[in-house]
Amino acid sequence: MTEQQSQKTEHIFRGVQVSPGIARGVIYLYGPQEEPAEKTVVAAEDVPKEFTRFEQALIKTRQQLTEIPTHFGKELGSESASIFDAHLLVLDDPMLTEQVFRRLEAEKINVEWILQEVADLYFQVLSKVEDSYLRERAADVRDVARRIMRNLRGEHREDLQHLPGPRIVVAQDLSPSDTALMDRTKVLGFATDAGSRTSHTAIIARSQGVPAVVAMHDVSQQVATGDEALLDGYSGLLIINPTQSTLYEYGQIEIRHHTVEERLALLREKPAQTRDGRRIELAANIEFPDEAASARDHGAEGIGLYRTEFLFLNRRDLPGEDEQFAAYQNVAKVMSPHPVIIRTIDIGGDKLFSPGHGQAERNPFLGWRGVRFSLDRPDVFKLQIRAALRAGAEGNIKLMYPMISCLSELERAAALLNECKDELRREGRAFNDKMEVGAMVEVPSAALVAEQLAGHVNFFSIGTNDLIQYTLAVDRVNERVAHLYAPTFPAVLRLIKMVVDAARAHKIWVGVCGEMAGDPLLVPLLLGLGADELSMSAVSLPLVKFVVRAMNLSDAQALADRALRSQSPGEVQGWLEDYVRSIAPEVVELVKPKQSATP
């Protein structure tokens, strides 16, 4: 650092960490602005030419989207490369392309203008839905539309494959294409104004091991190409003009991170067992079959939550029984002999199969979703149950129902399960007649009647994300109230304890599959409350196992008893942080953001 640079003021910007790691280097401000289309009238005799131009642009776009995974699949990994399959689905969506054709014929306006308007409408609609997955698909629509537009214009935009050297990229936003095709030797990390943890861009960053921070508001307007910077993907910070003391501090942090990661790697084959002998099962949450291998490689002892709705989204038809059977069978084989818990589809409300396959609801989180949808659509539900039963004949598969709120829902689901068994038996198909079945506890009413439900299932799985949201009446993706979303709120802890007590009385086990399960600071609390299994993202497994092996269950039980008597979620959070710091101080350093103020 030059003397002039050392005199510059250090500035710290805070965002949301989506991919861990630390990067130090020079800023590259990325984001050539797409020129908006100009509206021009097209003569009637020239409309066929506009049709042809649009068709040729679609063909070229399809070719590009097909070639990307072919050329870069090995570097991207199967999950990241499959994102371009979603882009192809957008390209094939007749509601998008046919609207352009219809408006072109009716309005006789240049195709660039019409494409821009149709894509913007799609983007606006998807951006406003409650479901985070569908909201992030708005970025896919915009990415595909921009690619079509560039092909219409014959443009070649700058990309992240040809940077002048190693850089920290800062942008208003990055499309999945931008991220997937970036030169990993040149992009040290990136920070964006927009984005979230569920975006495809974040998924790719994590899969490629690129430090990334998103949701930084207007950081792209506050920095410039050439600025010296340090990106902290652990705490969600971008530090411009870092001082020598800051650089030294982060150098020490990197050394400690590396040391902890080496220690974590040694735990892969060791059991998740507390110092006083309590054995805990650590499992992984997955959304796609390809993720099972990563879960296994991170030391998962099973799949505690297989979110099967992703087999149903972004397509115009429903997956058949054989397609679902193959997906479930594949995951079971990868994880064998460990269990795989298939959650039946949590779809409905704002999670529609594709545009036009349902009606939007005024309040989808309190609407037609989860087991409510499945019970109303036995044609869809039974196909999934049959596929799971068949896959269970060859693998260790369990089934669980989402959004159970009362006993009658469990009874109706059990009746359909028995119908499926009878059908498979008559057809002479192999299936697991003794498959374990569980209920997800995500609704406060389910926790309150857990004593009734426990006699009808083999296990409970507590989905803490929704349980907290519904208990506190807090939409966790609403920026105005997200700060009220508190996992350690006394009412939430008491509901969890009620579920555990009911399970113990009926001799069934209890798992936790929400975000709480993957938070190392909350693990002692969950074990102290009585959880038998924790299921989380694969990358969280090593750190959680580290905490489990460093703690005593007796200490955790004392902490939980104290927490249940507390009236302050902040107080409980402080106790937990102090305890984990006392047994594994390096863990607190890894997961606790630096207390730095944004200027």
C-alpha cells in the first residue's frame, strides 16, 4: 500500500453474507448498463421480418444456453450447470414468447420494445411474490430476456471472463450467467447491491467457493474501479481502503480460519457425540438429487429434509411416478445405508407449478399450501407416495408431511398412504410396507396438540423457520419486521419443548430441520431441549459437529432450563454465545459478524 493510499479513510459497508471467505484486492466496478429499447412503429409489410428476427434471436439464445453447461459443466459442477436448464425453461415458456408474437402482430411495434415490456412485466410480478424461491426466479427471467435482447441487437457485452487481473467485483447485481461464467482465477470475490441467499447467483458462488456479499444497497455507487478493498464473506463486510491494522487483523483471522478448517476436516468420520456421551444424528437438507453426494462428503449421516417441490417447479407438466421414483432411489443409493427423509411437496398458494396453473392468493403463507394442497389433490399426492414407497423397497427412505396443523390431516394422509399400499400390493410391485412416517411441526397448533399427533407418527421434524414466523407473526423476508424474527423467543422455545415432551411420552424421536439446526450458537439450546437429530445445509455440518463434540449435554440441559424461564430472547442469545465461546472460541469468531458500524 502506498503512502497516499494509507492516508485514505477506511470505509466499511455491510450486507448479507452468502458465500464464506476473505478476499483482498482491487475493486472492479462491473455492470455495463443495458440501453433501453426505443419504441418504433413497424410497417405492416415488415412485421414478418420482425418475427424472423425474434425467432433467430431465440434460436441463438437457445444455442448459447445449451453450450454453456457443455463447455463449463466440469468447472461449474452439476448443480450450478443445471441452473441453465431453468433458463431454458424460461426461454420455452409459451406465455413469454407467445405474448411477444401476439403483441408484435397486434401493435406493429419493434420487437425489442415489446420484449422489454413483456419481460419487465414478468419481472415485476415475480419480484412481488412472497415465496423467496419464486421471487429469485425473477432474476432468471431478466437474465434470459437480456440475452435475447443482445442477440436481437447483435451486441457482445463485457463479461467476467476477461478481467484485466485478479479483482474484487462490485456490481448493482450479477446474473446467474455472469457468475457461472466468471474466470475463477481473476474474480477474488464479489459484492452486489441486490440479491439474497436463495438466488442462483448465491448458489453458484457457494458451489465455486467464491467469497460473496449481497444486499449492500447502493455500494456500487459508493466505490470506484481501482479502490483497494477487503471482502469479508464470513461477516458480510466490504472494507474500502483498509488500514494496516485492519489488514493485519484479517491476516490473523485467515490463519485461524485455516487452522479450524483443518481441524473440521479431521472430524468427518467421527461421531457427533457430546463429551458426556450423548450421540446426535446430523443430517443434511437438500433440494436436488445431485446435492446428496455433497451431503455425504461433508459427513451427513442421512438426509433429514429432501424438499421435493423442486421436482415440480419450473415446468409445464407434473413429474410422473417413475420420474419421482428414480430421483428418490438415486438419493437413497448415494446415502445408503443412512436414512433419507422425503418431505411431500410443500406447494400451493404462491408456489405454482408454472404460470397459469393456479391462482395467486392474497395471503399465501396462510393459504393453500403444504399438506392442505396435497389432500385436495390426491392425484398428485398419491403419485408421490407411491414413488416413495417403491424407492423404500431398495433404500432407507422415510416420509413426512409438511404443515400439519391437526390430527384429521394426519388421518386423511394415512388413509391415502394405505390406499397406495393396497394398489402397489395388487399390482405386484415391491415397496416398503413398514416405511416410517413423520409429521413436520411448523404451525403452533401442531405443537399445542403434539400429544395427540405423536401417537400416529414415527417421528416429528420441527421446521423452525415457519414455526418462528407463525408464532411471532413475523414475515422473515419483510425488511420492516425481520428484526423481530427471534429463534430464542421464549414462546418458540416452549413450543419446541412441548413437542419434545410429547415425543418422549410416545417413545418417538424428534428432529429439527430449520435454520436453527445449522447455527452453531443455537445447537446447545436445541440439544438441551431434547432434539435427537439436526438437519442443515451440508456446508454447516462440520462446524455443528465441532460444537457437539466440544460440549456436555448436562450443560446444554441447564442452559435450556434457564432459557425456558427467561423473558428476553437477547438474553438467551447472549448466554448461548458465552457458552460456545467457553468451549470453542474459534467457532464464535467464525460465525459472529464483526461489530463494525457502516459509515
